[in-house]
Amino acid sequence: MFRFIRTATICLAVGILGATVFSQSRSTGEIKRIDILVKTIERYTRENREKIVVADVSDFDKGTPVWKLFDSEQALDKYREGSETYTIALNWQRNGKIVASNFTLFSPSGDWSKFVFHYFRPDGSLALARSELRTFEGEYTVKEDRYFDSRGRLLKRTIQYFDLATGKPKKPTKELRDDNPSLYKVDYFLNVNKLPFAKLISQKR
């Protein structure tokens, strides 16, 4: 009886270990596929100048965003001569579907700027959210990558801190995020349909 229990326990442990290794291997494989997808999308966005340009034209820190579609980046620049926009999103379509959505956010004071790049799979799910915060608060550049599976589950997250002026790695202070947590918060959208201007773009098609 003791021998049977011991054998069963060993088999169970081996089974759990095997499942864990399989899960890790599957995640590693998915991350590699995401990296390949990201490189493909980045090459496409570099070569394709045709973008869908949208911006939040509401007042800064206003509760409800007001998204406006612009014919081009030049049209947006002209609009900003008379009224500033603090959140801008450039979007690329391929075969009628959005594959990349790059957000730029900044403050009226100009003491910080934030970039959030979305890379979407053909099915519309978010594969990678890549963000970069540049802030004069502590003189930091903060870069984060978040990998997701097709169900929106986080597979991997990396974060790096650099000196804003030199670009060299810089150790973050303990109080860095605690002093201003909203500044370090990154908003991302797990599906193309969740983009706040998705309906606006669909009307353009």
C-alpha cells in the first residue's frame, strides 16, 4: 500500500512537472511567433505611408474623450495650430483590418510624453503592447513590453529604466511609481474592436 501511494505521488509530481514544462514551452513558442509578427508589422508600417489619423480633441484631463478623424497628418497639424490635441493615434490597415495603432500622449506643460504601440493579430487580438514613457520627473525613460495570447492573457512583461538624457540604464528609486502612479499607468486595448475610436474608423471604410 505504501509503495502504491509513493508511486502514485511520484507519477502525479512528474505529471505536474510535465504540464508546467509544456506550458512554459508553449508560451515561449508563442512569444517567438509574436516577435516575428511584430517585425513584419513594423516593416509594413515603415513602408506604408497611408495611415488613419485620429485624435482626442477634448480638453486635457476632461472626463470624456472626443475622437476626431483627420484626412492626414498634415490636416491634424493644421488643426493643432488653433487647438492642441494631447492624445493622437496613428493606425495602419492591412487587408481592411487594423494591424497597428500607435498612441502618442503628452501634457500641456510638456514635462512628460508617453507612446503606446499596439500590434494586432489578423483575428484582431492584441499580440504586443509596447510603451515608452519619457518624463522629467526623475529624468527617466521607461520602456515596457507586454505579450498577450489570443485570449488576452498576459504571457510576459518586461520593463527597463533609462536615463532620459544619456539613454543609459538607470536604477529606479523606490518612490518612483508611488509618487505619481497615474503617470506610469499604461492603457492598452486587447482587441481592435476595443479601440476607443473603432466605430469611427469602421464608418470610414
